[in-house]
Amino acid sequence: MDPTNVFARMPESVKDVARRITQTGYGLWLVGGAVRDHLLGKTPADWDFSTNAPPESVHGLLSPPYRVVTFGLRHGTLHAVTPDGAVEITSWAANGEGGIVKDLERRDFTINAMALSYPDGIFLDPFEGRKDLAAGRLRGVVDPAARFREDPLRPLRAARLVAWLGFRVSRKTRKAMREAAPWLARTATERIRDEFFKLIQGPHVVEALELCRRTGLTAVFFPELLEGWRKQQNHYHRHDIYRHTLLSVAFSPPRLRVRLAALLHDIGKPRVRQKIRGIYRFYGHEKLSARMASEILARWLTPKKLAEEVVTLVENHMVHATDLWKDGAVRRLIQRVGEPLLEDFLDLVRADRLAHGTEDDPAGAVERLAVRIRRILEEKPALTEKALAITGRDVMAVTGVPQGPEVGRILKQALTVVVKDPSKNTRPFLVQWLREKAAQGAEKGDPWSP
């Protein structure tokens, strides 16, 4: 593929940034992932430039009309916020071609150390990145250990590139990754989290997670995953806990929420594992996994809503013999998981079954459950207190209970009745139910306990 064709793919606002810098006589090079992705036949997602223009000149040329962010200024880097995303511009000290070569030498991997001059399209590849692209090889620039010392996140970035590209890491670079792994602990949690969350959404996630384990990265930021290494399971599972987890992630669709749930759904298994009459059992592992997932996601500074959703998926992933369930049990499952998470829930359960590696039709029961869930949702059953045919005012009027938490507890009990049998969600029935429960209370004490 002709490298210069990448300019035709460049969004108009990015072209405008490039024109504003070059029209004053400064040199400008398109660098990094945009060149790499274009050569791989992919549409670039990020647009990074390198220039001999001083940072203050870049700032003056671009602001206005763009907002220029200077948080990377100590490295000579600015970010211009455009309608097509943030554009990174790095300024190098020396003028001429030697400056851009030095800039490329400081970059992480050879496949990210190629450049195209703008607008004439001179292709610069001093470290044979194009050759590594063709070979499917990931190689640090010149001295991988030195590159990793410059930024301890780079070994994890190598694993992320493996996850997305499926490349193999050169022996020298892999050795440098192992040596640099402890340095990852010095990196900001947010940077580790963002890189790792990108990693687990890649199509080659198993290879990437294995690379993290073998180079010692996993031990630094996710040691709990290693507890399942070589921990045998039972006849329902072909693989140990660790391998089952990796396969569950791989069998999940590449959406962050469900992949995080797949990664964490059995994280508590090694801690509850016990052999009973010669068979390994994992009683209560879903509850412990949910608690551990909550702790791990908090440690990674995961956004609260995302963390809560993942924990809900983990806590509810253990469903068995669903063909024998009555509709009331399916409605209770929908109620526990919540309608917005049902697609991810089904994807998680399906991936979990596929990763067992022992069943002839691992997803069959999941598909039948999905059909039942869709049918029940079409019936629009009452799944929340707001959908009940009575309100809190009815509860207070019929039972004499004053306004407060007790009213909510009574409504919750009414919902339990209705979820079991939706035909009972009528005002006459529920008012009569309230009267009968209140009468029982007058005779026997608290009638509202489950």
C-alpha cells in the first residue's frame, strides 16, 4: 500500500491543523499509529504529528480556532482538540531530518517509528518498521530496555498491540519486558487501567494475557488472576481456572463491560476450591468473585457505574438447568440482572459455557433461555415497585404504617408476589393482600418478613 494515500483519509480538521503549521515554513511529519494502521490497511484512529516548530509557535498557530492542551509540554507535546478528535503534535529541538530521526528513535516500537512528511509524502523508516509489519513482529526501537525505562507503561502497551495485531514479540524485546515489569508499579493507575481495558477488547486477547503472565506484568497489577494458574477444576471443565478465564474472555464479544465480567467471573474460585469425595467443588465462588471484582475494579479506579454493572454480571453468572425453570424464576433473574444488562449477561453465560470445553451443545440452553427472556419481556411484567398496581400511599392507608422505610419493605414484598404470578398485579388483589397481611400482623407480629 502506498504510504502517501493516508493523507486522503485524513479528516478535514486534521488537515487544517497540518496546513496551519506548514504554511509558515515549518516541517511536519505524520508519525506513529496513523502510518502503521494505514500500512496495515486499516483506517487510522489517531493522528500524531512531529514538527520542528517550537511548542509556543504551535500553540500560537492553532489557538484559536482550536483548544490546545499543554499537559505534555515538558516532553514538547501539545494536543489540539478538533471536531475529529485530539491531534498530538510533538516538537523536537533540532531542525532538519536529523530531528525527526531522533524523534522516531525515542518512540516505543519500530512499527510506530515510521513517518511521512506533510504534504509531500516522503516516507521515513529508519528502524525497518515496515519490514516488522510484514513479518508480524513487535520490536522495541534500538534498545528496548532503554525505551521501557523512559516509560514503564510501554511493556503493557506491547501486550495491548499483541492483543489487537496478533504480532509476536521479538526475543530481545520480550526479555526487556520481563526486566522492566516491576517498573510498572511506578505508573499511574489510570494509565495502566486504560491500557489494560484496551488490551482485553482485542481479538488476540488470550495471547496478550499470556504475554503479560510470562513477562511478569500480571503479577504487578493483577496478581489475583495468577491464583488460578494450574488449579485443576472438575469433570465439567476441560481447563484449569486460569485457562478457563482467558477463554471466557476470548469467547465474549469485544465490549468492555462483558469482557471485564468474563475476566472476573471466576476470580474467587481458587480461594473456595476444596476437594470433596475426590471432586473439586467451588461453593459460593460467585459471591466471593463479586466481592473481589468490586475490590479489584475499585483499585483500578474504574468508573463507579461500570464497576457496579460488572459486579452484577459476576454475581449472577451461575445459572444451571434453566430449561427446568418456571417463568417466575426467569422473571426473578431478569429482576436481579436488570433489563439493560441482559444482553451482556447472556453473552457472559454463553462464553462461560463455551470455555468449559466439555459440552456437546454448550450454548443451547443459553439460547433457549434468551428466547424465554425475550418472550417474558414482551409480556411487560412488573419488575419494579413503580410498576405495581398499588403505591406507597395505598400501603399507608390500608395498613396504617407511617411513611418511612417500612413502606418500601412492604412494596418489595408485594413485588415478590407479583413477580411470581403477574396476574396478581391488580389493585383489588393487592389491596386485599395488604389487608390480610396487616390482619396477620395484628395477631402474630411482623407479617412483612420474606
